[in-house]
Amino acid sequence: MPEAEEEFVLLGIPDVNGSIRGKALRPAAFEEALRHGTVMTDLILGLDPTDTPISDYDTFGIRTGAADLVVHPESDTLHELRWRPGWRICLATPSWPDGSPCEIATREVFRKVLDDARGLGHDVMSAVEYEIRIWDQHGSPTSTGISYSLTEIGRYERFLVALVPALEGLGVELSAVHTEAGPGLLELNLAARRGIGAADDAALVKFAVKQVAASLDLRASFLAKTNQGEEGSSGHVHMSFWNDLTNVFARSGLADPPPPAFCSAVAGVLEHLPAASLLLNPTLNSYKRLVPGWFAPINATWGYENRSCAVRAIRSARPELWRFECRRPGADTNPYLALAAIAASAVDGMKKESQPPPDIVGDAYERSDQPGLPGSLETALRAFEEDETLRAALGERFSSYYMTSRAWELKAWRDTVTDWERRRYEGAV
């Protein structure tokens, strides 16, 4: 690699959409930030995906003059950008000017839920699987759409050769990759980690994938649904709860029934999944992925090794591998909020010692007797408004903040007239 002429540290905060926003500090300024903190405008917490200020917030952001947040780097998240020699990245914790915690920052929301889990004596172990679309410099997909193809995976060699060391520099372990059933669709499996590190890994993967792809004249996307009639891009979450070195979801034998903690966690996830959909499927586009037959769940169901269900229970001869997989999230989800919503739901189930409904055998899409999940951002917003328990677990101030951001998305959509509408209706009205 060429020698770096200059050095910078990217100091960042994950925003409500999952993007890492911040600024590049010279080494001396970063050292000063480590000692005393630095400042960034609170506007970064109130921007929509197009960088438009959300004017519906009246206690911070554009309507209050975009005042400063006080930002403290977390030195244990400092990593090098191997594709950009001399540059590093570090995540940060923001607080309000009076020193009080910034409870609406998404990283802090997950931290709150982790603290609640520790109140039960548990650590949360999580891993995210991302399905991403990659196109070449001509806009053509980089594979034809054959799933698990050992031939087609070779088409990604140049990308993966660059991505693996990039992720290693960020402290992220990529455990496996495979092609998926959509043109240009590649799945990345991240290794499981305890606590907030799992969400940090997922956020840094999004950051690195786009940057590495661009350096190779490729384009990478985490959009949940790219093309009609094709499989969408998921962000499946695997999760288990641990007491020290013991997986509380595990039994000693593969054929053994799961323990009560596992069953209660699954029951909690199913109970709150309608409301949690607002965080797991956060955009209007998200709901175009959630259609029958495309391995994207449409009802609140669970089953053993059943990929048509919203929650897939996974047993193993190895106790450390017992876990559940929530298959509802799309690749467009904010990983901090997805993990927070799922973990908070599981914690509530365990607190109440809830029992799940019977597991589903066969195709869950055909089960019209099962409770449906929201099919639009609007219905998910209503479900979240009605779920007081989940809102309280995430924090009422955050929940109000987040609902405002999703209502803003709906308003932006209602104000938009698309080419599809013009083509479809101009000649008929």
C-alpha cells in the first residue's frame, strides 16, 4: 500500500438511519477529543435519508438553531481503514450540552436494552447476516442469481480479496459468504459477538462495503427491495443469551426440547414483532421485500429450522450454537435499533415467563390462521404507537423521536408524485 501523506481519524455517531455521521480529525485534535470531548451539531440526529432537516423536532435540530452535542470518542472502537492508509475510524458517545446522556442516539438505545438484559443476569450474543446487491461499473449485476453457487462466488473474488482485510482492520470477523437467489445478491455472515460490539460490527460493515466497492468501481446497496419479481435483501439477526460461559438457550442434546428461557424469549419476540417491525423494516421500500415465497416473513410465527417463519429456532449438538434467528429485518435496518428491538422483546418474554404458540411445521406463508405482521410503514407505526411495553424498553423519549422520523418518511412519500403514477393514470382520468 502507498504511504499516507496525511493522517485523519473519522469520529462518528450512527444516525437514526444507520449511517455513521461525524468529522475527520487530525491526530492532535483526536487526542484532545479523547481527553475533553469535542463538539458536533445536534442536526446529525435530525436529518432524513436525503440530508433534509426534519423540521418536526422542536427541542433540537433545525428549529432550535442546531446547537452542539458534546461527543466523547470510545477508544476501544478505534480501528484503521486499510483501504485508506493513514486513516482510522472511531465511534463516539454523544451527550447534551448540559452533560446529560443523549438517550435518542441509536447506539445508546441498544446500550440501554443491554443493561436491562444484564438485570436478568444475561449478556446478549448477536450476529447479523446481510444480503447486499453489487453491480459492476456498467450497472450490471455481478452474478446471475443462483443461490449457494460455488461457481458464481468466484465472480466476487476481487471484491472479497479487498473486503476481508478491510474488515479485519475494523476488528470485524467475516465468517462466510455465499451467493443468493437474486442477480448480484451476496450474503455476508458476521461472527457473533457479545453486547454492543455486534451492532458496531454491522454498522462498520455497511460503511466498509460501500467504500471498498466504490474503490473497485463497483456499487453496493443495502436497499431492501431493488427490483420487482426478485428476492429482496435481508438483515437476519441471530441471538442468544448467556450467563458467563453458559448459553441459557441451550440443552445438552440436539433432540432435547429448548429450555424455558429460550421459549419465553421466542414468545416475547413474537408478541412484540408487529411493533418492532417499525425498527426492523424502517423504510417504505422495506415492505416491498415482505411478500410470500421470498423467504421474508409475513406472519408472527416460529418453527424449528423453518425459514418460512419469522423466528427460526436453531438447535445443535454444540451448546454454544443454540439460538434463534429473527428473519424479519431487512438489510436497510439500523443494526443498533434492530438488535435493541429484538433483545428488548426477548427480555420482556423472559421477565413474564411467556409461552410461545405451537411451532409451525411446513410453509408458514400458507397459514392464514396465524397473526399477520404489518405490510406497510404506516401500519407498523400504528403498531409501535400501541405497544407501550416495547416503547418503554427502548425509552419513551427515543420512541417519540423515532416515530417522528418515520412519520416524516410517510409525509415525504405522500408529497411525491412518481413516474409510475403518471404512466399509469394520465390516460385513464
